[in-house]
Amino acid sequence: MSPNATGRLAGKRVLITGTGGGQGEAAQRIFAREGATVVGCDLKPGSAEATAEGLRSEGFDVWGTTVDLTNPEQAGDWVREGAARMGGLDVLYNNAAGAGFAPFEKMTYSLWRHVMNVELDLVFHTTSAAWPLLLDGGGSLINIGSYSALRGIEPLAQVAHAAAKGGIISMTRALAAEGASRGVRANSISPGFISTPATDRAVDAEGRAWQISNALLQRAGTGEDIAYMALYLASDESSWITGQNYSVDGGATAGWRDDTETARLNAPKL
């Protein structure tokens, strides 16, 4: 039993993928502190176990294990065993994803298939295993899309990534329609540029500055920015919301802000 038995997720039984760090670790911590029981997983050996152990030492009911979610048997076993440990399932949060980028003229079929496998197929694997459990008692499915699915961005060389994340958003809406009569809600979150250990390693200072310049709120997002939206969608506060995609991107898909001196000098005088 969580020490916060009266939190926003009190009594909720939650599966979260990718809890070894970044957005998934932030969600696991916030969900646990809001009263949920959480079972997490991660591809990196020992990482999900470590983050879960840290929260258990504080008295929270959190468990983690190493799983390759691109393997349908491993993914299905994790879902079923996690739900059995918790006595059922209320929320599946598909956060984990891999990566793969290349200009389309250089994209091989092998890279394309890799991206589909680590970004789209793994969501199918976990969701197909969890779907009967969610239909049985109702619940919330939360998937991570991307602002890359909503706008073309030439420098990011993201055709495969955008296609996979666009597939997740469309899949979420279709599941919302199929699950509504059984009390299942399905929504997606599309982050913009998020500062995580993985992105900080992959993006240099110039790339980071360029990404931030594309947002109205000119800072990198954090794992907590995404986790708090997921918290809302996991909670009963969002009980009349389904089939939606929420852009949490600092305004990157809403407009463009130019802070250069030239832009200020040329701005119309009102």
C-alpha cells in the first residue's frame, strides 16, 4: 500500500514502460507518490529494478524488471505478470521507445523496420496483452506520440519516426472508439523536445538550441512536464476524455517566436 493512500491515483494499478530513466522514471515517481501501485520495466538491465527499489525504500509499492518489449512474448508476460502482482490493471502507460533517424534518401529498409519495431510494434505488443484486462474493468490507456507526427521538420530527418508516432496517435483514437462501451479511455501525449539522459547524449549544443528556438516557451521540456499530463489522463479527473492527442511541446506546434534583433526592429508599430 502506498503511503499516499489519498492521492490522485489512490488505489490505481499501473503499468509503465521505460521506467529506468527519463520520462518513464519521472512518471513512475509521480504516480507512486499520488497513491498508485506501479510495475515498470526497461530494456537496460537493472535500471527499472533500481528506480523501483529507490521508491520502495520510501515505502511505495513499486516494482520493476528488465524486458525487451520488441519481443511479443516478453512484453505479454510482463503485462500479465505485472497485473497479477497488482491484482488487476487500471492504467497502461506506453512510454518506452527506441530511435532511428536518417534523411529519406539514405533510409534503408532495415532502418525503417527497426524504427517501426522499437516505436510502434512494441506499443502493439503491450497493448494487445493488456487490452482484455482493461476491457474487463475499464481503465486508461496512455500512449506517447511526438510532435514530429504533427509537423514536418526537415533538419531532423524523421520520416520513419514521424510515421511510427503518427501510427501510435491513430491507433490510440481507434482504440478509444473500440473501448468506449467497455469503459476504456485511450489518449496520447505528443512531447516536443524533452531533455532526458538519452536526448542530452544524442543532441549537441547547437541542436539543442535549435530545438528550443522552435518553441514559444523557449526551454527544453522535462520528464515531469510529460508525466504530469499523464497523471491527469490516468486519474479519474479525466473521466470524460478519450480519443485525444495532447501536444506538450512548449507551443512548438502552435506557432513560431522570433526573438532576434532584426525581428524586433522590423516589427509593425501598432
